[in-house]
Amino acid sequence: MPPRGVKSSKRTRQYEHIKDSAKARGKSPRRAKEIAARTVNKQRSKVGETKTAPRRGTAGKTARGKTARGKSSSSSSRGGSRSSSNRSSSGRSRSKV
């Protein structure tokens, strides 16, 4: 039985499919129902089918691309490198270090 707010046949089918998949993976019937209900409710909320749908789909991010703690994550802090058109292909030269 799908969550209480589910009225469409699409979400009912989704609930049954997720529940059956969880059972096939070895979850208990009770846990499979919980996983299915949580997943269906999450999807409904994400696309705005609920009364309390979120305003944005980006969890943990604020309006200017900063994380919830106020730090922006630049490419260098994520392990990337900055692009530069005047850099040689051999990497950083001694004069630019």
C-alpha cells in the first residue's frame, strides 16, 4: 500500500516496483515498504506534487553557489586546476612558481 498522499497510478506502480526490488535484494518486507514509501515521497516532493514541496532541488547549497557553511568550493579546492591560455603544455615553469 503506497503512502497516504499518493493518488496517481504512476506513483503506485513506482512504489510497488521499488518495494519488490528491495525484497529481491534481501530486505525484510517491512524495510522494503519503508524504502519504497520514502523514495516515492522524495520524488513527489522534488517535482512539486506535495503541499510542502521544496523551493529548490539543491540540498546544502545557497543562492550564490556557496555551501551551507558559507565557503565556496573553487575548482582548486576540489582538486582541479585553473585554466590559463598562456601556460605551456609542460606544466608550470620556474618563473611562474
